[in-house]
Amino acid sequence: MLFVNFLNFTTWASLIEFVGALLIIAYIVAALIMLARTRDITYARLLVADGVITGLSFKLAGTLLKTLELRTWQQILMFVAIFALRTILKRFFTWERARLEQRAH
């Protein structure tokens, strides 16, 4: 029974999304430590942007994996809303990262 649950797509999707959340938290903690040491707010913001971009990539992958079990229109619409929001956030943080890099150089 445990092996069958291990192969469940929802379990894998949740695990992948959890890793994404841990990555975001780790990058934020690293940015706070770097900010305390160097007082360089631009570099700290770059770290946060990198973490959010990486974490959202994992969370997007988990969300896509969950599409294998969508059965109702309500589930499909919820997936579309979450997917669109995460995609918009990822693009925003990519734009912010590029803007910060231009300002730093």
C-alpha cells in the first residue's frame, strides 16, 4: 500500500512544490545573512529574486504534474488561475532581477 501511494502523482507534485517552497525560504535566509554582513541591498535583492525564480520553477512543475488528476471544470479553472499567477510572478521576478543587474553594473 505504501508503494502504491509513493507512485501517486499528487504525492510527487506535493513533494516538488515543497522543495520549491524550501528553496525560496533558503534564498531569503541567505539574502538576510548577506545583507547583515555586507549591507549590500542590491545583492540581497538579487539573491531573493534568484530564489523566487528557482522556487517558482519547482512549484510550477508540481502544479503541472497535478494536471494528470484534474477531473472537474472547477479543478481545471483553479489550475489555470494558479498557473497564470505563478507564471506572472516568475516573469516579474525575472524582470526585477535583470533590472537589478543593470543597476549593479
